[in-house]
Amino acid sequence: MRLSRYFLPVLKETPSEAQIVSHRLMLRAGLIRQEAAGIYAWLPLGFRVLQKIEQIVREEMNRAGAIEILMPTLQPSDLWKETGRYDAYGPEMLRIKDRHDRELLYGPTNEDMVTEIFRAYVKSYKQLPLNLYHTQWKFRDEVRPRFGVMRGREFLMKDAYSFDLDKEGARRSYNKMYVAYLRAFTRMGIKTIPMRAETGPIGGDLSHEFIVLADTGESEVFCHKDLLDMPVPGEDVDFDADLEPIVRQRTELYAATSDVHEAARFEREVPPDKRVNARGIEVGQIFYFGTKYSVPMKATVTGPDGKDVPIEGGSYGIGVSRLVGAIIEASHDDAGIVWPEPVAPFDVAVLNLKAGDTATDKACEEIYAKLTAAGRDVLYDDTSDRPGAKFATMDLIGIPHQIVVGPRGLEKGTVEIKVRKSGAKEELSLAETINRFAK
Ligand code: 5CA
């Protein structure tokens, strides 16, 4: 992408309405634009990051055996009346009437609808286990939307729903999502800790929140220090194997959010030098709720003994849009965003320090063409802005690698490459540069 033809509306001033660093940086770097309280338009750079996060989540859901669908944002209220949630959900739910006076709502979550889909088609235990997921916009009319995309009203969520014949099966499905979540967040370049959690309006008696540690997080957390350094299962993890040992290794160590924290147990189970009391951002939550929806909605299957039983369910959410903010909270410096490579909007930036100079233009064009041909996402700053402004913008938007091309270096046959994260600089020839990044 040539910057001269791109749409990258960066702001010079720090927006005064933003209270936390990720919100400030998202506005300054031109990732989002607020359209109403808690409702944002995604600008090109932000949309690229959102899609990268969504794709990592998709790959890990598929790897764990979940199957992708797409449910609508608008739902009929009838389903929610069947489960009793229409009244229970309260003013957070946006209720709408169509021209025929039929009641609709903008979905805050999809347990009710996915259970309706399930019961329409699945009749036998032989079709289980089943896990259906989608990534779709949700609406929750939060009293206090704040911190930009972190607590929005409209936000993008990946939500998965598992269906099993019995509790043991449901536990296996829960464990698969638990491990898939660890993998997905690690691939995004962030460390998350699963913590025991309250179930709230989703219901059920087993739940974990996945928390990214950050000072600006809304949750207070208490956990065992060893959880911070536990290795995460690799790509070769077998989702058909028993995952209980991986889950148990973690759940045996104390980790809880303030909602369910018990101070006495924390002190009894965690030695003083291992106690972490910090703040964090919840980027995902998983729930086992058993028959909470299948009983009222009569979602039953015929078991091996010929009897009909309500299915055992769980639901599993990831805040895809919240993650954009959470990753920035976890990865930035004074100059701006420092994207982890897997979610960066572009892999490499090329900075032309003297646009219009024949040799500099030629070198930049060659790098840009060859890296693009090699399948890299390259942002080429071909504008005639002054070098200082170019450096500041590239640091602000956080592309992991910068290739700086100017007439002085080219006289010696070199360009400068800079790693955004460490600031480390190196001088390389044109050929070496292309070689390094073309793989
Ligand atoms: N139905 C369940 C699981 S699918 C559910 O709705 N879970 S949730 O309420 O915990 O939401 C899942 C994730 O969505 C949260 O972990 C959080 O990362 C994200 N999320 C929730 N509310 C908001 C919000 N107002 N703004 C941005 N992200 C949110």
C-alpha cells in the first residue's frame, strides 16, 4: 500500500476525551472513529488489525473442532421469552419494533438463538458433540461505555456454543475451548491468565475469564505467580486427547477475579513471594451452564438408551474488538503502538526520505515491489513529508519493521532497517534487505 493513496487519518493532538493510553493511541493512529457513545467506525488500519485477530481466533476454533456459522445481529424476542431472559436481561438489551410491530432485539449474545438452531436439526446423541461458533457484532447498552473499544456498546465478539449428551462430554468441550483460548491469545502476542469467574446473566456454575495483565484493566485479579510462566500448548496439541491435565495444571493454582476472590484461601494456598495482586483486562470468558437453555427450550436428543435428554451446554466468548485495545495496553511505548507481528496491520514499512530523488525512488520501488510479490504486507511512505514526520508517524502506528531509504545511505549502497519494538538499527545492502524480509 502506498501511503500517498491510502487513508490514514493520524491526529497531531492528543484527544482529550480518551482516558487510557490504548484509546488515545487508537484515535491518534487513525484506527477508529467514534460515531456515537460506545459505537465506532473502523478505519483502514484498525480494520486490518481487527481482521487479523478475527482470523487467528477462527483458526484456533477450527483446530479445536468448532464449526463456523453466522447468525444475524437482530433476533426475535420470542426466543428470549422462551428462556425467560427477555425480562431478565434488563435495560442493557436494545429492543426494537419493526413496521409490523413485531419485537426484535439487537443480540447481546446468542445462547437462545443457537439453541433454537440446534433443536431444529439435531435429534440423536450420535450427532454429538457439536460446537457452533460465529464472529458477529453485539450490542449491550452499557450504562457507562468507556475506554474506547474496551467497553463499547456495539462490539465484535466471537461466541461459540457446545452441545453434549452428558456432563463429562460438556467438560471435554469446555477443556477444548480453554486450551484453544490459551493458544489463540498467545498467537496474538499477549499473555493471558485464566481465572475463576462469576457467571452473571449467562448462568451456570463453572466459568473462567481470560485476563491480560494491565494497570488500566477494569478487573482486580489475584493469582499465583507461576501461572504467568506456564508454557502454552503448541500447534501439535491433540484436541481429541484428554486435555484435563493441561487444564488441571492451571486450575490447581489460585487465580480469581475480585468477584469470587476469597482472601483467606488466597493466603493459605499461595506463599507470599508468589502472590500477584494486579489489574487486568478480560478478553474472553467461557461458561459451562448445563441445561439452563436446553430445558426451557426443549433442546433434547435421544440417548443410547432410547430416552430423550436435554443437552448439556456451554458458551465461549472472545472480545475481538476489545482485544485491539487490550493488545495496545500491553504493547506500546512513549512513541506509540508496538504491534506484535501476528496482528500488525502491515508487516513492514518502507520510508522514502527523499521522494522525487531518482535513486531513492528507484530503490524504494524495488523493495516495495519485491516484498509485496513475496506476499508481505508493505506500507510504503512515498509522500514528500519531512523525514521527522515520517519517523514519528511510523513509530505511532507501530509497524514491526521499518526500512529507511535515503540518498546518503544509498551512496554507500545501504538502507537502514529498524525494529520498532527494540529500536535496534542495522545497515544492510538493498539485496540483503529484500532477502531478509522476503521470506
Ligand atoms: N455468551 C457468553 C459467551 S459467548 C458471553 O456473552 N460472554 S461475555 O459476556 O463474557 O462476553 C464475552 C467477551 O466479550 C468478554 O470476555 C469481553 O472480552 C467481550 N465484551 C463483553 N462486553 C463488552 C463490551 N461492552 N465491549 C467490548 N467487549 C465486550
